[in-house]
Amino acid sequence: MARWRSLRWQIAALVAVASGVVALAVGLLVHQSTWERSLSLGRDRAVTALLTGPVDEGPLPPALAARVGPPGTYATWYDDSAPESPWMWGADGTGSVKIDMGGEVRGLRALDRNMALASAGVLGLVVPLAALAAELPNHRLRRVARTARRIAEGDLEARTSAGRGGDEITAIAAAVDTMAAALHDRLRAEQRFTADVAHELRTPLMGLVTSAELLPDGEVTDLVRDRVGVLRVLVENLLEISRLDAGAEAADRVEVPLGRFAADCVHRTGLAAEVTAQGDPVAVTDPRRLDRILANLVVNAHRHGKVPVEVHVTGTTITVRDHGPGFPASLLAEGPQRFRTGAAERGRGHGLGLTIAAGQARVIGARLAFGNDPEGGAVATVRLN
């Protein structure tokens, strides 16, 4: 159904309607002009017949009888009371004649049929040609639409390659390319700023960590060390995101037994989660990056969801589910965003854990999807290739 609503077929339909209207108008004009000419010729023939010697054709039609004048004047009347045998009457007061108009009527009908057939033939030729001619701009518009979708999905390197031209499609394509270039520059500026801030913070942060370790033990010291630890994790996360944004990361793939690997990963987080695996599945992937993904998902489930947290391994698919309020609609629609945690009921944070997980998933070629279970709880699914 979508094909028939495309611009190509809309143009073809418009051409068909316009051509049909033109053909109808021309046909009506030709029909009317031909018929008036036939009537005029019929009148002339009737008058000529009267001049050469009128005969009495019997009682005149009442309409003609009312128009007959004195001798020397002529009156004509078209009688179509019998459509298959029409007549042109002529009278001059001394007699009358009848001219057969059947030939003219049949000729007019034949002309109408021929014009209808010719119009249908022309429409049968013009409409496909219009559809073919509309394919070029339609193809260009589809290319612009595909590029816009790629940009919306995050590929800011995509361009329409509009080329030269002065039509509206070229203008739209150029505007999309300009928008993509502007977004690309702004994103790169933001990434450079994030990386610069993280690098600049790293040196004083190391000083803070060292100083905190030298403080005497106590409640205040524990609070300071805790906040310094949070700041250290934040800076490390920012540095990791900057590397992922720059495309500087590459996967180092080996065979990984997913069941045991998931259990070890959960154990290293120090958080409770039930790990189940069907069989003993094995995947070829980067274990360090996969560990980072699963750890962030488990931590996120504990921080923003509710226990119990479940980790299921089925084939090369790993699912992490909690029993909290679920992911917010904005995250499901747009994906994870840094420094945005979504719904307030899912707790607080910097919104970096899921962002890092998504970035690492791209590096190892995995698909990371987010959803909510119908019975409640957030569900994150990692599908390895």
C-alpha cells in the first residue's frame, strides 16, 4: 500500500487526471463544433432543396409550422423525435422537404468513439511515461530520506551527495548535508570538551586520591575517601566514553564460555544476581569489554531497579532483568544518554553506565536492547554475533 501512496504514483495519478480532463474538454468542444457544423450543413441542404423545387412532405411538425412565414422566406427545423432516424425539415409556405440526418448522427457517434479510444491510448502512454519521469526525483527524495534516517541513527558522516542543480530537491539535500555537518562539528566539539575535561581532572584527582589515603582514619576521612572514589569513577568513565566516541577502541576476540563467564562477572561486581544458563554456550568476543557491559548492566539493575536481579544466558544472548519500575519511555525511545537517568523513580546517577555499555557493545559488534517486562522490571538484552 505504501508504494501506491508514493510521490511517483501521486504524480502519475495527477498527470492521468489532468490528461483526462483535457481530453474530455477537447472532446466536448470537438463534439459540439462538429454537431453544429452538421446542423448548419443540414439547414443549407434543406434550403437548397426548397429552391430547386419543394415537395409536400405531409403535415409539418408543429414547431416548424409556427415558424413558416410568407412565400420567399424559409424555415428549418431539426426533428429528433426518432433518435435513430432524425430529419432536417425545411418549409417556405409553398411546400416542404425532409433531409435525412442519420448519416451525420452516426458519423458524430463514430467520431466520439474514435476520440474516446484515442484519449485512452494517449493516457495509456502518458501515464507510464509520467511514472517513469517521476522516478528520478522520487529516487533523489528517497536518497535524502535514507540519509536523514542514517543521521538520526547517529551516522553523522552520512551525506546525500546532492550534486549540482537548482531545483527544490537539491536545496533540501544541501540543507540535510549542512545540518549533518553542523551536528557533526558540534558533537565533535562536545566530545573533545569531555575528553579535555577528563584529562585535565585526572592529574589533580590523583593528588586528591593520594591525599585522602594519607588522612588519619575517621568518619570524616571515610566520607572524603568515598566522595573522592566517586569522582575518580566519574573521571574514568568520562575518559572511557571519550575513547569510545573517538573510535579508538578495537575488539580482541577469543572464545568465551558464556555461562561461566557471566557467573564470574556477577561475582566480581560483589552484587547479588541469579545466573542461569542453558547448556554451555560459547561465543567469540572480547571478554574484557563483555565483562564491562555485563557489570554495568548488573550495577544499573541494582542501583535503579529492585531485587531480585536475574541474568539468563541462552545461546549467544544474555539478558539482565530486575524487578523495579522499568526503564523510562525516553530511554526506550532514544537509547541511553549520558548525564541523564530518565525517570526519578529509577534512582540517581550520571547516566554513564548504560552509555558505556552501549558503546562497548558497538565495539564488539553486539546488539544491546532495552525493554520492560510485562510483569514489571527492566530488561536489558545483549545479543552477540
